[in-house]
Amino acid sequence: MQIPYLILPIAFFIAGILPILFWNRRTKVNFNLYLLGWLSWFCAVSVKFFIATVQVLNWPIFYTNVSLMVINVTILETTEVLSAFFFLKYHPTLKEVRDWKGIVAFSLGFGCGEALTMGVVLLSSISVPFSLEFIIGSVFLGGFIERLSAIAIHLSSACFLALFLINRKKSDFVLGLLSKDLCATMAAVLTVTSLPWALLPSITFVESIFVIYAIFWIVVLLYTKRKEEITKELPKQAVKIDRVVKIDRVNFLIPAVIFFFFLYLWSEIIAPTLTLSPLSRIFSQIGLFLLITIIVYPILERTRSASATEITVAGAVAFSLYIGVQNIMTGLVPTTGFLNKAMMPFFGVLCAVGVYRFLIRTRIEK
């Protein structure tokens, strides 16, 4: 029978939304903490995809040599750990969040944001001729369980990093690093069939391994939390979270529409006319959005007091939505290439915000 290819995105959406709804119902924590967690993941993956793309184009040995590929994938996974760490340590809101409710909210945003983004990117109107039993059992349940496992791994890693910032125990940072990096190593070892130790009898087997792995790290996290003290309330000198988190709807929508339009312009008009090498195309695409951001950001900051967080959130949402719309319009089977397209222009926005905040503004103040 013909089934719309929407089952997997729906599974990802449900897996991404349910943990947030559950935690929000219990804690009533500021919703923007989830959004900051998702933004941290998006920043990390954009950097990781950029590095991986440059490697593929210039040093393909990292992906043709199996042993090097496993090592490289493990190292690249560290970008997500570092992103969560830097957000928790330096973001003006998150560096004040040292209570368990806020930490879990950020960590859930980190993992659930990935599930929701992948759900959007995987949207497609194509129909696939599979039986109803296969769709419900393998596609929906498999996707749902796989995403829950990934969310649990993201959650444990980010929480360990937060515990390190609170208690300064090096073991917590190591646990946060290992929980993410070993996950990437396992994925490579279990799925690369050319490895002598590869174990891939079925997708169900691989998913079961990751479920056990995720449960293991959640247990370790809960055990660590029981042993270490975490403040139940924010420090008295901390600014109230509701006032610190600043994501205004208008400040978010204006750059989102601008980025969406220019991504369409790039895809439909500029990109087909260029006769550049793949690497030059990537850098020209990044440069285009870097230029747009450097022009738009100062205007919004002076006229509407827009923050760097609002600009980067707008860029991340606009680019992922554009790829989802493109998939629906074309009816193609989504691949990782679609997500890669969305990440490259966002990398330009990320660089532009960094240049403006840390270089241009510093010079003006001096």
C-alpha cells in the first residue's frame, strides 16, 4: 500500500516534543532555555558539517580509510560537547542557570532540538510502497525509540558539563565528553560493515544497543547527581531568567524572513550560474550570508535592540524550515545532503555574529 513518507518525521516530532512537555509541566521553567539548548546543538552541527565538508573535498582519506573515519567521526562529535559547554559557561542567561530544573531544560533542548530539526528536514511528499506493519513497527517505533535514545545521550552529556561548571570536578567533564564521543564511535563500529568487528545483523539490534547505552548514562547521571550537591535555587545575585532571556518575536521574525528569502535567492538564482569548484561555492555561500548578517544585525540592534541570540535563532529556524519546504515541494527522498545545505549558510550567520560582537564592537568601544 502507498503510505506518505511522513511517518518518520512524525516520530521525530513526537519524540522531540514529549520530553519538553513533560519537563515543562513539572517545572514551569522558562521555555527559552529549551530554545537555547537547541541553538547550541545547531551551532555545533553547523561547525561540524563545515569541517566535514572541507575534509571530504580536500582530504577524502578521512572517509575512505575506515580506521581514520572512525577516529575522525569521534573527534568531530566533540564539537557538540564544546558547544554545550561554551553556552553553559558564557551565555548571559545560561551562566546564571545553576539549578537542576534549568540545567535539564537546556539539556533537553539540546537533544529534542535535534529531533525536531531532523523531523523538519525529513519532510517529504513522496510515497513509499511498504506494508502497514513495517511502517508502524519499523519506521515509526524505530524512529521514535532511536530519537529518545539520542535525546537521553544529549541530556546526560550536557548535564555532566553543567555539573562540572557547578562543582569543578574534572570527572564530570570527562563523563560529559565520553557519553557523546563514545556514542559516535559505537555508531561507526556497529554500522561500518567493512570493519572486521562490525555487527549489523539488523536495525533493531543496533537500536537496542543504543537504548542500553542511553539508559546506562542516565543511570550514571542520576547516581552522580545524588552524590553531588546542586543548588535548588538560583544564586541571590543572579538576574531573573525571565528578564535575561531575550527573544522578541519581531526581532526573530524579521531576520528569519530575510534569511529565508536570500536562501531561496541563492538556491534558485545565484548557485546555478556559478562555475566554481565545490569548495569555492561553499565559501561564497557562507560569505553571502556573512555579508547579509553584518548588514542586518547592526540595523536591528540599533533600531530594535536585537540580541545575538535572536539573530542566530532566526537563522537556524529559517534555514531548517527552508530545507523542509524544499523537500515537500520537490517530493525527493531526504538525505544528509539536505541538512548540509541548511547548515552552510547558518555557519556564515554564526561567523558574522561573532565578528560583529567580538571584533567590530570592541573596536568601536575603544
